Amino acid sequence: MAIEKKGELYIERICKRVRNKDVHAQIALEIQDHLLSLKEEGMSRGLSEEEAIDYALTHLGDAEALGDQLNKTHKAPLDVKTILPVLAASLFGLVVMYYLQFHSTISALNEMSVFNKSLVFYIIGLLIMLTLYTFDYRKLLTYSKYVYVGTVLLLLLTVITGDKVDGVPFLNLGIAHVNVTEVAPFLLIISFAGIFHSWKWRSTRSLWFGVGMISIPIALLWTTGALATTFISILVCTAIMHASGAGLKQVITFAAVSTIWPVVHLISHAQTHTMVSPYADLPFKQADLIGSTIQTAPSLMSEVHTDFILAYTIYSFGWLAAIAVSGTIVYFIYRAFTISSSVNNAFGKLLVVGLATTFTAQFTVSILANMGLSALPGVSVPFISFGGSHIIIEMLAAGLLLSIYRRRNTVDLVVAN
């Protein structure tokens, strides 16, 4: 038996005992390194090469026993601290949709079957989230450039052919209308996390090229009229730039310049783009701590189940329910930022930073809109508002977080072409 073959079979026997296949390559590298060191030690003592490899294998011990030990060390845990707030917020969203469809005066929402549709969305989203937990997110790195091109093309098609709903164009796929602007920030995260994970921002050429790539989808988003999503995307891109090594001056300059036109447009068209909460004429102090305080349906019913679900929750379920569900989402965001600090993989770290920033910006904008404190149009509340596009993409994002946490100690094994 060849000397090299002995080491390969030994490593293969160890890896067979380790169920977490994501760490097999890493374990193989570590064992090879130990074998090489022990082999050199044996040869320094006067042993032949074959005797030295036998000495190394004996010193490391039984392959099966070592494999069982490594299997315990490298178990792939399901991050309960991440999945529980997602499930709790989703369950609350489903309860609200049930109440809106079957126990409210809003007959239009009954006809829309908001609960029945939400149940389907949540089931699909849950399956996607659990599937992505087992999926090795590092494989996305190779496709990040293609995701970028696809996102730009989808936004371009939306701008040219989209059917407008409440002033925002939806892409008509025949069987469904997709709010591309709503999912664009998440697609941009995958794109830019892969493209910029090893970017040389200090190089003037790379800096301008990188800023140019970021500017194209931002400009298309602004063209759609989705101002809230445009600002969220700018913030996300700024966070990824900073996390990938761009200087503070570069980051601040990009953020300042990229927000000039959206801010000017927002100020000049404030009346057109600002959607007033249907509860604006009802002082929040009238809301109870627990329970319903209104018996009639307020105006602007079309947005109660989406953008203004928090305001509806305050008046229909009480302040305690709104605070509890908001706290759940805040904890989920905190957990996401916590994961980012423990990830060794550069691509994974940028993904987490981008996702955490997106959820933070989205939730902040939705709170301000529901409280009547924002000039921006409202956006969907994460995991709660009605809608297929955002629920599925948010569950997908949660699944990526679970996948990244599961592989947080792994190194960069996938290299983009």
C-alpha cells in the first residue's frame, strides 16, 4: 500500500464518522497537517518514511474514535435563537390575518381571503427557510455576479412593463404579480456580498467600478418610484461597502451623493408619495393596553393589512401586543448582528451584515410610517404584513442566516469564477 494512500484512507475513515459534511474539507486539511508534522517528527528520529507515517497514524489514534469525537465537536446546530422570533412573529401575523378575514368589519379583506393566502405564503416560506438551513450558502458566491445581472434585468423590466399598484410597478409574470422592488434589496445583498467580499476599495479604479455597479440598481429603484426601498437599498449598499473594507470617507461620500436626488424628489412630491396612516385621525392614547378599541373600519382600508399593520395592531389588539411583536422583531435583528460577529467566512459575514441592515431599515421605516412620523411611504412589516413576495423573501433571508450560523466556523472554500 502506498504511503500516501494510508493517510488518505485514514482521513476518509474519520470523515465517514462526521455527519456534518460541511466541515469534511476543513477536517481533512487539519488531519493532513497533523500527519505531516508527526511524520517529520518520526523521520527526525531516524525512522524511514513508511515507519514515520505509521508512527503518525498510531499517535493520532483510532480513526473511528477520532471521527466520533470530531462528530460531537462539529455538530450542525439549528439556531433556535434565530428561528424562534421568526416563528413567533409569523404566527402573530397569521393571527392578525385571521382576525381581519373573519372577525373584522372590513369585508374587502374577507373577499381577498387574506388569512387563507397568508397561510399558504407562510407554509411555503417555512419550507424554504428549513431547506436553506441545510443548503451550503457558500455555493451562492459563484453565482453572485449572475444574481446581480438578473436583478438589474428584473428591475429594468419592471420599469418598462410593470403594472402600477399604489404608484409602485409590479412585474406581471402571468400567473402572479411580483413586487420586484420589495425583494430587490435582498437580491442586491447576495450580489454585492459575493462581488465585494474581496474587493480592493483602496484602488481608485476598483472604487469607481464598484460604485458604478451599485449605482445602476439604485437608479432603477428610484425610477420605479419606490422611494422607501431606494433609501433602504442605499443604506444596505453603504453597510456592505463599509463591512467589505471601504474607507469611512468613501462610504459617507457615497451615501451622501446617492441620497441627493431621492431626497429632492421626496421633498418636492411629499403630498404625492406620503401615505397617511388610516389611524392618523385617532390619537394613539385612545388605544388600550390590551384589547380592541375601535368598532368601525377606518379609511384607506387597502393598506391596513400591509403597510399599516402595526397601527391596526395597536388599536385592535392593544399596545401590549404591538410592543411584544415589535420586541420580537427587534430581537431577531439583534440576533442577526450577533451572528455577523461570529462568522469566519468573508462572504457569509457580508451576507449577514446586509440582511441585518435590511431588516433594521425596513422595520424602522415601517414604525415611523405607522406612527405618522415619516415622509416616506410605508413598507411591509417583516414577517407580519400581508403579501407573498415579502414573506417568502424574508423567510429565505432567515434561512440564509440559519445556514450561515450553522457554518460560521468554516473557511472560504468556494471561489468565484
